[in-house]
Amino acid sequence: MVAAPLATGLAALTLAAASPSAPTPPPRPTPVLTGTERMVPYTRRSSLLAIAQQYSASPHTLRRINNFDTRGRQARPRRILVSTRAISPRPFPDGVVINLPAFRLFQLRKGEVVGSWPVALGRDFDRAWHNQTRWRTPIGTFRIRAKEWHPDWIVPKDLQKELKVPRERVPFGDPEYPLGEAKLVLTAQAINIHGTNSPRSIGRLASHGCIRMWNKAITDLYRQVRVGTPVALVYAPVQVVEQDGRVWLEVNRDVYGLAGDLHDRARTVIQGAGLAGRVDPYLVAKTVTGAPGIAVDVTATVTIAPTPRPSPPAPRPAAPVSEPATSPGRPATGSVQFRESPAP
């Protein structure tokens, strides 16, 4: 694609704006803020997975925002922050949206979020095939092609050896059955939304491309969607939204390495939303660096006006010059005298 010269592009935009017959582009759908925050008692006997399942939060996000150690245990009993506050993309008013870097599925109805659950996604590296992108969950817009309750697991041939399952079909209820209670078949090839027999995998890159959910979550979603429902798989590690006078920023880790520098991405997203003068630069930088995976309030305490472009300095007026006194028949200093030549 060859970029047009700047003058041509500006002229085209001017003509399009001036022409009454030029179609007005539809407004870009804005994301929507959802979820809540609460403090929950946590002791050494508490199960982080059980707390996450109770509030539909990602256990790995809870570890991150509460500074847990690698075992998921606190040094002493305390209350922990449980947050499901997230920003949902809104490509359409009704359907299912999955933001891959956030590991979260949103159900939209009339433009509002009516359900939100953490998910697991496709792995980023296939050791058997030495292929970095083989099992990644794809990006795109698809539809639900079929709904299956307690379906058999049809094991692909290339997985039978890797998973040590020498069978082509595994029925529901078998100890090796991995799909949970239900399955939503997408129009994307070999990509489904289903339950799991590994609840600790939720919030991780763990599948062979499919979207895993906790069994209760997939049951709830199964009952609320229909065949033909659109499903958007988007990749938005940085999102910003304004709601009730506050600016919220969500930053997730670039799990597939597709976003580039997150600080640059955050700057672009905030400026594109017209909120550059409404955010606290320190809070933005802290959120981007930490990438907590939840929506954070980054509203500036004092609204920062955008820095105006400096205008060129005005020319200084010339100081009046007083003419020196001249004697008769003598030109003034610095002046030019034109004399008529005598006639020949």
C-alpha cells in the first residue's frame, strides 16, 4: 500500500468534510467497564482457586495483584484484594468477546456486559513440533456453529501420541475425558469453547488452541447463547475507558508478543481516546510497568491541559530614529542623494 502525499491526504479529507454527500463514518464502538473489587479474608487454610472460582476471578491475576509468592501463599494471614474489574471490547452489541491477553471472556447483551469469566488459551510453543505459533488461539470474528452437551472427545491423530491417548474417541465420564460439561463449536477450524478437567489451567496458555472455562462457567454460558451467536477473539493488551468522570486503564501482558512496547501502546490508546489531559502520567507508567491485568483508576487529580504548540515570536517594533540636524547644502548622514546631471 503506497502512502499518499500529505497534501493530497489533507485535501481529500477537506473535500470529504465539505461535501454534503460524503457518508459519515459510523462511530467507533467504545469499550465498557465491568466488574467489582472487594477485600476477602485469606488465611493459610484458604484456597486461592476456590476464592477465584467463587468470584469469577483469575487465580493468576489474584497472585499478581496481591504479591503472592510462587506457591500462592501469603507470609501471614491477611485480607486479599479480589478484583474482576476489567474493560471489555465492544465490537458488537450482542455476542461473546474474548480478549486474549486478558484471559477473559465477556458476554454482551444490548451493549452491556452480562457475564464475565476467566479462560485458558492456546499454548505459545509446541515442543514436539518446535513451532511457536502452532497452538495459539486465533484472532478474528467467528460464530457458534453448534452446541454440544456431554460430547465425546474426538482426539486428533497428532495429539494421540503427545497426550498418550491411543484412542480416537473418548466418551464423557471417562477418566481421560478433558472437555468438561459442554462444548460450543465455533466456525474457526478446530477451535471450541469448552470446560476442563484441569481447573488450575484457567488464566494460562495451556490448551491446543481451544478456549477453556471452568465447568460451572461453561454451563452458564451454554444456557445463555444460541447457535449463530457471534464470537470475537480480539488482542487488546491495553485499553482505556472513561466512566462517571473517571479514567480507567487496563494493561495485560503481551502473551503472544504481538503488541510491541506497551508504554508506546498505552500512549497511543490514551491519545486516541482523547484522554491524554485527564490521566496521571505517574499512575499510567506504574500500571503499564506492572501490567496487573485489571482496570486501574488513573484519573489525574488536577486536569492537565494539553500543552499548546509554541507560536513564533512576534517581530519587535523598530525603534524610532531621530533625524540628525543637517547643515544647508550638506546631505544627512546615511541618506542617499540623487543629483541631476547637467545638460550636455
